[in-house]
Amino acid sequence: MSLMNKAIVATLPLVPKPLVRHFANRYIAGDKLEDAVRVANALNKRGICATIDVLGEEVDDRGEALAAVEDYKSVLAAIDAEKLDSNISLKPTMFGLKIDKGFCRENIGAICAEAKRYDNFVRIDMEDSSCTQDTLDLYYSLREEYGNVGTVIQSYLRRSLADCVGLAAAKANLRLCKGIYVEPREIAFKDKAVINANFGLLLDVLLGGGCYVGIATHDEKMVWEGSRAVHKFGLKRDQYEFQMLLGVDAKLRDVIVAQGHKLRVYVPFGTAWYPYSTRRLKENPHLAGQTFRNIFAKYEFE
């Protein structure tokens, strides 16, 4: 990573929001539900599934959390009406996890019930480590009541192996990713090689345990790990899938599809785009540098 790319990431809080939005347009379908429907439909036509996410997190107002429930009900209705090959993903803190755990469960439960009515599926996203145990508790509880729910495991967390042993025993439906929240060393691995190795280990534990896993990565090494594990366990196409973010490495995405794997793309939309976008920039400093070089082409940064 160049020093300039590091500097751009370090000074993100000082970057005007319109410049960050220029970057965000690559990763976000748009502000409105119809934007997400349009993007998901285009992906479906290319043989790619979608998961639609309404952007928003860290809600501290009950009214906002209840409004988010209605937003997701609208998403589920649109998926059904447009006959999209798409499920939904949501963040617990958008539904009041930091307000009251019982309140959050009621809200996400209402969405699970609505999704079940449409024969659809709810992915409970994993946020920072302060939410990990609460999110897993939510998953186990909602899964027992509704069934049509899964969650996420992050390979950079030191606790994830123990979590995966339990999740494998439960035959959980999971997304496995590396993780992007900034965590202290006692909680998360810091060495990329270790994070990658743990990704492969967790994949073996989960797939070997009979879990359905969304192998979520844009790293070709981890795509190889996914293919290795699929081959090792002799899995059929309907027993796993690969997952990628909207706007990231479309060439690799096409390679995965061409090899016959099922692929799902994460399609976020909404007006609360700023926190999501800044995390994407911090996750990929090279892209951050390239984005800002394109905006200010007259400057030579490296």
C-alpha cells in the first residue's frame, strides 16, 4: 500500500461527503428501492443472485427502528412482485440492538415472519465485536422460531473457530467473510496470512459439518480456498454459494459464474450510505487512492 493511499484513508473524516459519494456510487444501487430492484434484476439476467440491504445501522431511536421494519417489508414485497432471485440482509443495530435486545428481536422477527410468508430468507449481518454474541444469540433464537434465517462469521475474529464448531453442529446457514471492522489485537488477528488461513480452516469446519455457506470474498486466494473445499467435500451446486459486493472485481465474478458456481451479489441501497462507503474505502486503500486520483487527475500522488 502506498503512503498516499494510507494518508487518504487516515484523513477520510476530513473528506467532503460529495467526494465520498463519488466513490460510493460504485458500491450502492442508489437511494431508492427501485434502484435496488433494477440492479438485482440486471444481475439475475446474468445468472447471478442478489441479497438486498437497506443501508442503516446504530439506530438509537425506536421510531427509526420500526420504520426500518416497514422498509424491509417493502423490499420483500418488491422481490416477490418482480420475481427476483434475491433474499435480504440486515444489520441488528438498525433494529434497536443497542436500545433493547428484546425490542430488536421483535423487529427482526417481524421481518422473518414476512419473509417466510414470501418463502424468502433473512441474512443477519455481523457488525463489530461488541455485537457478535448478541447477533449469534438472535440467530439461534430466530432460527428456532422461523427457520428461514442465517447469519455471518468473520475469519479475523479469534473466537470464530469456537463459534463455528457450534454453528456446524447446528447445520447453520452462514456467510463466511474476513471482516472489516477495526478491532483490537486481543479480539482479532492482524496478520493477513493468518486471517486467510483461518478462513480456510473455518470453511472446512462449516462445509464439513454440513452447513450451507456463502463464501464471501473478492480475494482470488480465498476463491481458490472455496473451490478447494467444495472439491474436498464433493459438494453439489445447491450446497454452497460464492458471494461478492456490488461494484467489486466484476471480472472475478464472471470467472466464478463461468466455472458453474452459484454467486450472490450484495446490493445495498438507501440514503444512509456514508458509514458503509467509508468502511469500503478503509477496507481497500488502493481503491481509495485510485478513486481520488480519478477525481483529481491533475495531481500526481505517487
